[in-house]
Amino acid sequence: MQLVHGPRTFPGWSRIYLRVFRTVVVASCVAFAAYGWLAHIQWLVAAGVTIGLGEFVECTYYLIVLSWGERSRRIDI
């Protein structure tokens, strides 16, 4: 029986962190924006959408950079 171990490098842990962070933050922002929409709180809708989109784009960019580094063999993951 072989045990499966997680990543042991900093870039590997960074990839996991970014995916979890993106999921939690974007889901929270969507929830706040939905609540703001239902409660007619315009600033909460605007903040939820803006922050959610910004974090989604930023985290996705970092994940793309990590993937590029792995493909170009500049980063060991």
C-alpha cells in the first residue's frame, strides 16, 4: 500500500493555498452580493462583485504563472 503525500515544495503549497483562498473568498463575496441584492443594500452588492472579481482574476493570474513556471521548468512543483 502506497501512501499519497502532498506537495513538499513552496510552489506546490502555494498552488493549494491559492485554490482554497480563491474558492473561499469568491464564494463569500458571491454570498454577500446575493444578500445585498435581496436586502437592497447597493454598496454591499457593489463591494461583493468588485472584490470577488478582483480576487478571482488575481488568484487565477498567480495560478497561471505557477503553471507556466512548471511547464518551462523554471519552478519545481
